[in-house]
Amino acid sequence: MTKKKSGLTHLDETGEAHMVDVGEKEVSVRRAVAGAKVTMKPDTARTIREGTAAKGDVLATARIAGIMAAKRTSELIPLCHPIHLSKVSVKLKVEHDHVSVRASAEARDRTGVEMEALLAASVAALTIYDMLKSVDRAMVIE
């Protein structure tokens, strides 16, 4: 039985999931930026600014976690191509009641790096939550 073609790139002509062939595409510079926001109590943000979190340096840990996550994207997201990243950046800004996360990923490759940037931002935000959940379980990640 032949299935109707959906027009989705990750489905083959029979509707089965597959990794898209990017072998014929030209190598080009790829860059993507993604963001997240971790909203918290003002006292929790102050804990980050003062460096007094019980689990250690929240910002340094979140930054490293985000970078590590970007490097593992193809292992975590089905059908993502392994990318030879040339740069991953995770910038964190502590505000009165939240932390802004801005992650960027860059590569010279045949496919985009948006999933790497998105995963970096997500894991950095999750790390902030994990390191501070003992003092503020009401944090929200956007």
C-alpha cells in the first residue's frame, strides 16, 4: 500500500521517517540564534547576582551546559544531522526577576544549526532551574 506524499522533508515517498539527504547541497556559513527566559522571584535573581547559590556558580554552569548540549544535538533530536560546529555562544543576563538566555550556533556545513541553538538555550535554562529549584520552585521557563 502506497501512502500519499505529505510534502514534509523528513518523510519519504511512502510516509516513512528518514534523514534528509543534504549531500548535494553546497557548504555555506550557517548561524542561528535562540532565546529563553527563566522568570523567578527577585530574591532568586539576587542569589545568582551575589553568587550565593548552594549548588555553585549558576551562570557558568548554565553556559557550559548549553554549549555541551549544542554539541550533542544529533544524538538527542531524531533525524538531525551531525554538524561540525565552529562556534557556540551562550550569553546570560540577570535582570530583576528573570534570566535572559541567548544562544547562538555557527558552522560551515550543508544544513542549518537552528536545532543546536535551540537546544543550547533550552538546556541552559533548564540548568538554571535545576540549580535554583531548592529556593524557588515557582520559576517559569519561556
